[in-house]
Amino acid sequence: MNYTYKYPSKIQSINGRRFGHINVAEDHLNQTHNELLSRLDVPEKTIAVQVEVNAPKDKVWATAAGSVAKFFSHHPIFVGLTHLNSFGSEEGGRFVIHRAISGCIFDRIGEVLINMPDSQFTVSDVEIADPSVSGFFPSLYTVKVEEHPDDPQKTIVLLTYTMLGVAHPWALGVLAYQANGIKYHSEHQPNANPGAAM
């Protein structure tokens, strides 16, 4: 499938490019997603971080997973996201994740694979140039939220990461950073809307 998209203004100001174009090998991407989903919730193939948040479940969900942009906005080096089809943050919604390292933009493709409102949000993160199972760190991120068993005004957030091959050493740090971002924005910014401008 061919996609042409307009970079967000923040990306344009960094790399000077207005438009991007990608050609996705559908068979490769589907196979990669199937392989990743087969690892979901398999303990020996998953890295996980759990955090208790002093905010109700619906507020935490809106901060952590109301959209793809909100979910990734809590990752380090994330600078923007471009939707590739009309599904947006619904299941089947495809997007390009833009990350900046030392002034260079790195783009990867992803898809919303599971969206169970107020419960679970699972998205992929796959190399555009090689979306096959042997590509560069094909990954799956999940956030699950549930009401604290002892206090309905608190929420338990579980973030997980799985990938094909050996997990990258920075994965645990990324999840911890994301968990802290979700906790902070849920507890301290009552009208926070992370990723709204993305």
C-alpha cells in the first residue's frame, strides 16, 4: 500500500520536509503483527512496568491512551505523529511515529491493534523500510488500566513492551519514563491533554 502524508509543522521545522511517502509491504506487516500479537501477555517475552496513579480510571485513560498521539507523547524523543488512514486511534488505524535524535527525524510505522476503551490500548512500532519479522526491532506497546481494588479514586496502570528477537536494552527505561509521564499528567494537570497538538 502506498501512503503520502504531510509532516506535522514541528517536524517540518526540524527537517524542512513538508511531505513524506512510504510503500508498505502488506503481507510483511500483517505477518509481523501476527507474530507480535502471539507474544502479548507471554511473561518471558514481555517487559512490564506497573504504577499506581492517584487519579480515577477515566482520567488516566484519557491521559494515557485516549489516542495514539497521547500514548506516544509520554515516550522520550517523541515529536509527532501522522495518521495514514481514516481510522485514527481506532483499531486498524495506521500512523507514522516521528522521533527526533540530535536534530534528525526517525520515522516508523504503526497500527492500533487493540482498542478496548478504559481498559487496553495496544499499538505496534515497526520499521518502515523493512516491516518483516526480521526488520529493525518490530515492537508492540500496551497500556492496561484498571481501578485500584481498594480505592476507586486510584488506578493501576500496566505498561508492557514486547518485540521480535532480544529486547533492546533501552526498553525498560522507555516504559518507566512513560509510566512516570502518565502518573504526573494524570495527578497534576487536571485539564491536561497530552499530544493534542500532535
